[in-house]
Amino acid sequence: MRLRDLHESDFDEVAGLIHGALATWYRENLNSERFGEDASLFRAFPELYEGLDPGCAVVMEGEGRLAGVVFYHPRETHWGVGIVATHPDFAGRGVARRLMEEVIGRAGGMPLRLVSSAMNLDSFSLYTRLGFVPQRVYQDLVLRVPEGGLGVVVNDGFRVRRSEMADVERVVDFEMGLSGIRREKDFRHLIGNADGVWRMWIAEGEGGDLLGFLGAVMHPGVRMLGPGLAVDQSVAGRMLRGVLDAEFRGFDALWLVPADCAELVRECYGMGARNAELHLGSVRGSGAPMGGVVFPTFMPESG
Ligand SMILES: CC(C)(COP(=O)(O)OP(=O)(O)OC[C@H]1O[C@@H](n2cnc3c(N)ncnc32)[C@H](O)[C@@H]1OP(=O)(O)O)[C@@H](O)C(=O)NCCC(=O)NCCS
């Protein structure tokens, strides 16, 4: 088996590999068919990630086909990692470990961060054996947002609005100040993308001070909120409600919140959201603790 960089000609095979890995794993371990039949939707990963981080994916070839893939996301303070997937025919043969070791080597000592399922002992074992340390538990929440919206409460002096390029610098500094990471590239991409797949909102208080930000991806293959961050749980809840109302009417929305943010979790239940899974935020190497009211995401998995 040999490692090489991902090429555009691999996109269909990679889509099939990621779909096959997830669908098989969830069917066999959790009796869940949540990933459906349509592998082509999983082209979202190579397509969207090559747009964001060109050339940052490694595949492993074996027996004349692709055995595994990993995407990585180099940023100023750290590297994000994900998605990682091994073709079910190659499971348990060290494919994911070798891909991860390649990324760890390329990162050259930078801290690595990822989000992985707390219900998947295979990925948990893979990452913790490689030195990743779980820091935070997240609840995956799902909600079909009614066509008529959720009913946003208008608060004096608080507003949630689409962000603009002019906001990028203060969003970057805001995240650095609250949770110790920088990823300017993501915000430029989310705000500036021409095809409208990515969305980015900010919450401001009276006087225009920045209280939070929340991104979203609206692609047929993945509709999800994040990345996001808020100064407190009250802001996080109001910002979340505002973005769900503005972007997700009539759609199923998925988002992650820290399980230790009880007030925010209660607000999500109040909207009718249900738990779908649990995830762990893990770090390899030194790095700021995962503080703040964060909304991590699988797309882009850069924080
Ligand atoms: C998770 C996944 C990528 C693992 O891929 P894989 O190629 O089968 O994994 P590997 O064989 O490289 O590595 C598994 C490691 O975990 C170890 N391991 C597995 N189960 C373990 C357990 N219960 N306790 C301790 N270690 C365990 C293995 O020994 C191996 O380590 P080693 O190579 O040092 O011996 C694969 O199951 C997959 O694609 N799943 C679906 C997609 C997914 O969940 N991706 C992760 C998203 S976060």
C-alpha cells in the first residue's frame, strides 16, 4: 500500500469511500441507516475541502483502489484534521493510523485538533493511541425548522446579521481572545464564497460590540451549523435561533453544542431539538483549552 496526495480524478471514488465507511460503520455498530444510499452526495467532502484547503488531503492506495483518505486544515495556531475514513474492506489494517501519522509528520509539531464520535471506539482508539487527548463533550442536536420559522425574539440592542469581509479581522481576534485559536482563512472563505454554500453570521450588542459568530454550510450533501463561538450561553442561544430562522426554514438542521453548557442545551430542547449523537473535541500537543461557548462542526473541521 502507498500514500499519495489526493487528485481531482479521485473525487468520485473518495465520495464512495467516505459514504461506504460511514454507512457501513453506523449500520454495523449503531443499527442506523442515517447516511442513505446516495454516495454522490459525499462529493461534498473533496469538493468543498479542495475549495477551502487545496492540496491538503492524503489517500492510501492498495490493491488497485483507494483504501483510505484524510483531509487536514493548516491554520495559524494549529491544524484541524478531518474527515478520516477507511474503506470497509481495509478496516483494522492500520490504514487510518498510517494516514494520521502522515498528517502528524506534515504538521511539524503544530497542535492538531479534531472532533470524533464518542460512540465510535474505533476512531476513539485510533486518535488516543496517537496522542490526542479528549477535552470536551459535545451533543449533536437535530431539528426540522418549521417553514414558518422559530419565532425570533427581538431584544433591544441585540442583533444577528450576515457578516461581511470588513468583519473578518475582529472575528479572528474575537476567537483568539475567547478560545485561543486563529483561522482567518475560514472566515474569508465562509463570507466570500461565490456559490453561496457557506454562510456566516455575527451577533452584536448595543453599540455594535461583537458578541458571537456562527457559520453554516448549506450543501445538498451536508447542512450544518458552525463553526461558531459566543461570549455566553444566552448570546449563543439567541444567535443560534436567529441563524436557524434565517437559513434553515423547511430544512433539517444539525449542530453541536458543549454538553457542559446546560442553559444552551435547555434552549435547544425548548426549540424541539433532539440528540442524535455525542462527539469529543480532542487535541494533540499543547494548545489553548477548548473554552467558551463553541459550536464545532464537521464542515469545515478546522477548529
Ligand atoms: C475510524 C476508522 C477511520 C478507523 O480506520 P482503520 O483503518 O480501521 O483503523 P486502523 O486499523 O488504522 O487503527 C485502529 C487503531 O485502533 C486500535 N484499536 C481498535 N480498537 C481498539 C480498542 N478497542 N482499544 C484499543 N485500541 C483499539 C487498533 O489496534 C489500531 O491501532 P494500532 O494500529 O496502533 O494497532 C474507520 O473505522 C472508519 O472509516 N470509520 C467510519 C468513518 C469514521 O468514523 N471516521 C472517523 C471520523 S471522526
